Amino acid sequence: METLKPMEDISRLNDAFQNFMLASQSLEHMYQQLKDRVLYLTEELEEKNRQLENALYNTEEAEDYLKGILESLSESIIVIDPCGDVTMFNKAAEKLIALSAEDVIGRKFDSLGIRLESDGSDTFLKTRKKTHNVFISRSNVTDSRGSVRGQVIMIQDMTRIKELESHQERNKRLIAMGEMAAQIVHEIRSPLCSIELYASMLENELGNAPQTTFAKGIYTGIRSLNNILTNMLFFAKPQKPVFHALNLNSIVSETIFMLMPLVEARGINFTRRECSDVQILGDGELLKQVLMNVIINAIQAAGEGGEVGINESVNGAAVVEVTDNGEGIEHENLERIFDPFFSTKEKGTGLGLAIASKIMLVHDGIIRARSEKGMGSTFQIVLPLKL
């Protein structure tokens, strides 16, 4: 019996070894399966990462593209969140409101210092520096569930368009009134010349008699009427400017030189900012007349000891701005000041600015005014540059 025990031990050891080999093979197979699974999951994870990166890239690209579109729009775009904080402020908005996006984003929209006012037909946006005629619209930003996530405010500056429309309408009125004025002058001048002739003859006939003063009064009144008719005719007849290459600085200097006695007599605080070597095409004498009319109006508006400034600049065109610190012009009168026979002065004929406007018309230029009651006025003369 004792001789069989070692054989049994060997058999058991052999069975144990066989079991170990089987277990080892099973573990190796499971390890290989696990390795294959890990490799598959790794490849799948890498693919998901690539897809996620592409999605993020596409999202960023779409966001940049959308932002580029919004930044390139000429309309001002302002986006606010449900709390009223600004989250988007494009370049047009920066220019219109005169604030940078860096200073605005994160602030309350109501704290930007802008006001919207309406006169029934037009809407005006008032900033710290300017007043703009605008069109404004608001649209809610909603998500897929219909919840409001914010608001988009679009503001279109209509100031320039309104100015052009007003300028065109004014030109139509000037042409119509000019034709009417020419007919009136023609009808009045003939009998007026006869009255002037008879008044002159009567004055000579009376000699030193007391009634001579009556004849002189008639003669003086007729000369005054004739002067008004001459201005009307100048306004009515087609202007025929003789164009030359001109230096804007010289034209302004010559006009100021002629008006300096009036400036000194009224004690006007006169300032000027020159812009040298600005070349234009035009009729020098006619342009001096425009400048003279505008500067005289500014001197009269400023009053004794007032302030008048002239600023020359180039902004795609030659620009001369004449400012005063007078009482300003009522909003409803601002466009009418260029109409013939309309004047805010007690003794004004209302032809000076009408003539100036017509001269600018034949020069392909523009004359426009900005004013607020109590804040003075600015007249802007814009002329094309010599090419």
C-alpha cells in the first residue's frame, strides 16, 4: 500500500497541473478578449473625440461667421439677455452710440445714457453727443421650447437718408418758387419803373418845395422794392457759375476778411480751424456769397459778445461748418429756413439762405443745418473735391 501513495500524488499533481494549464489558457483567452474590447473602446472613444472636436470647430466657425455678419452690418445690432444686460454690441452700434463694446457688454441697456423720442412720424435717438433720426425694431430670441432667452434690438440710422429726402424736396420747392418769383418780378418791375420815373420827375419839378420830401420818400421806397425784386430775380433765374479750380482755404479767408469789421464791431469771439490745400471746383464769387450769408446769420444769431466758429475739414468732400452760440432754431422751422421769404428775423427778407441753397445746388453741393433751441446752430456747407 505504501508503494502506491507516491503514484497517487503524482497523478493528483498531474491533474492539478492540467487544471492550471486549462485555467491559464482560459485566462489568456479572456485577457485577449478584454484587450480586443479595450482596443475597440479606445478606437470608438477616439472617433467620438474627433466628432466632438469637429462639432466644436463647426460651432465656433458658425459662431464666428455669424458674428462676422453682425459686425459687418451697417445697422446697429444690440442683444440683451432676459435681465436687460447687453451681450452683443456690433461696430455700427459703437459708432452710433459712441461707446465701445468692451465698455458696454455686461451693463444694463437702460444705463447706456440714450433716449428714444418720437414726434409722431419720426423716431429720434438722443445720445450724449448727437441726435439721430432712426428706425428701431425689437425681436425676442426664443429657444426650441419657446422660452424667451433675450432680445435683439436693431437700430437703423436714417439721418442721412432723411437729409437727402429733405434736400430733394427743398430743391423741388425752390424750383417751383423760382419760376413763380420770376413771373412776379416780371409783372411788378414794369409798373414799378414807371412809378420810379414819375417820382423822380415830381422831385425835380417840386424843387425846394416842402412836398419834395414826399417825392423822395416815394423814390426811396421804390428803390427798396427794386432791391428786393433784384434779390428775387437772382434767386429765380438759373445760375450760370463759371467753374475754376479753387483753394477752399482762400475762399473762406477772403470772406472772413470782408466781414471782420462786423465781427469786431459786435465784439464777437471768433475762432477758426483751417484745413490747408483743399482743392474744389466752383465759382469763387458765388461761393463767397454762400459763406457770407451763413456767417452773417451766425454773427446776428450770436449777438453782442457772442461766439462764432468756422471749422474746415475733409470727409470724402470739402466741409465748412459755421457754428454760433445763439438761441438756436425751433425744430419745426429748421427745414423752412431755406424756403424763400421765410425768416425768423423781424426785418429779414428770407432770401439769403434760399439763394445760398440754390448756389449750392448748381455746385452739386449741400447746405444743411443742425440746431436745438437754446443750444446754438451749426450750418454745414459740403462741396465735392476737385478730382
